Amino acid sequence: MNESTTSNRIRIAVLVEGVSFLLLLFVAMPLKYLADLPLAVKYVGWAHGLLFIILCGLLFQGLITGSIRFSRAVLVFIASLIPFAPFVINHRLK
């Protein structure tokens, strides 16, 4: 797999994971606490966790193949923990 393919996969994973994080925070959590639907958090949280693990795996793969610098990988990882930050960091990955 070449460098650009890994970088593109990381960028896509950042966006998808960012969307899942926002869905968890702003859709599933209110449904759980305001509409008494705890299954929303269960399923969206599970999907978000899986997407986060995939993102971490892609970051690790990018580090191993040399397609992403360590400092950039750390920045992407930290951004994935902050709402809306994945969308900001995505521009820096281009």
C-alpha cells in the first residue's frame, strides 16, 4: 500500500469517526437522558468505539509505513478526543 492511500484512509477515518462522535454526543446522549432511550447510546457508542479503534489502527499503520509523522499522528489522536476537532485537523492532513 502506498503512502497516499494510507493518508487518504486516515483522512476518511478521521471524518467518519468525527461524525460518529458528534452523533453520540448530540443525538444519542440526549435520546438517552431526555427520551429514556438508552439503546441509542449503546448502539451509537459501540459504532463510535469501533470507528475509533479503526482510526487508531490506521494511525499505527501510517507510522509503521512512514506515511505519517509521529507528531501528526499524536495530533490526530488528540483531535479525535475533542468534539469538532477532527474536522479542523482534516484540513491539516491534506
